[in-house]
Amino acid sequence: MALPVQAETRLPRNAKEGALFLLIVSIISVNTIAPLIVGLERGFSREVYLETLKIIPVMWVIVVLLVTLVAGPLVDKVMPAFVGQSDGFNARVLLNIVLHVTVLSILLTIIGTWVGTKTISLLPFQRFFHTWPRNFGIAFWIELLIAQPIARLAMKSMHARQVSKSERTSL
């Protein structure tokens, strides 16, 4: 049986913690996914990496807006249709990652191309079925193996400090 969300130490418990969690995940994701995708598109070189660094702040703002305004609300509506009462924490997290990465990778395959080329064109639509699966795969594995575990560890550590602090003050 899954723990209630309030008892789960690996997830944010309020809006402030949610913002911190989003900050951690988004910074890690944008700083790893964007350079990898751009490197695969244009080649891995110092010049390409430095050009990518210039678009990262813009991409970070776009990612945060898309997560909070599009992907988050959409995933919150769809999740109950797929999650059962007996599904554990890891199953819920994996489904959450798959759904978020699917929505975001679809949108960012288009928007990221526009930002990277500094042009709104049909190019991302023309190349969509070539680039989206690769982008999804890169984003999925980075979220699953790097960004999300680091953010959950930060939440767990923060909650452990809060418990320790409250135990000290109640003595």
C-alpha cells in the first residue's frame, strides 16, 4: 500500500517545496538536455556548447512556464485514469515522469528549434518524427536517472532536517 503524500519524504509537501523541487529538476534538465540535443544536431564542439549556453536561460523560463501552465495541469488530469490504489511510489513516479516528458518533449521539440534557430518556421514540424523520439529518449533518461533522483534526495534531506529540528525544539 502506498504511503499518503504527506507521509512521503521524497516529494514536496507544499507550494514552497514544490517550487524548490521544480527549480532543481528544471535547472538540471535544461543544463543537460539542451547541450546534448544541440550537440547531436550540430556536432559536439566548444563553439556549439558556448552557443547553447546563450539559449539556456530562455529555455529554462520556457520549461518552467510549460511545466506549470501546460504539462503539470494536463498530467494531473490524466494520472488518475492510469494509477490504481495499490500502485506504489515508484510506479507513480515513473508514470509521472513518462507523462511529463512526453508532453514537454513534444512541445520543446518544436519550441526549442524555434529558440535555437531564432526563427519561427515549419522546420520542427517537418523534422518532428525524426527528432522527437531522440529528444524524448534523452529527456526521459536524464529525468529518470539524474534530475528527479537529485530533487527527491533534496526533499528527503530537507524533510529529515525539519523532523530533527522539530524534535530538538520539542525537548
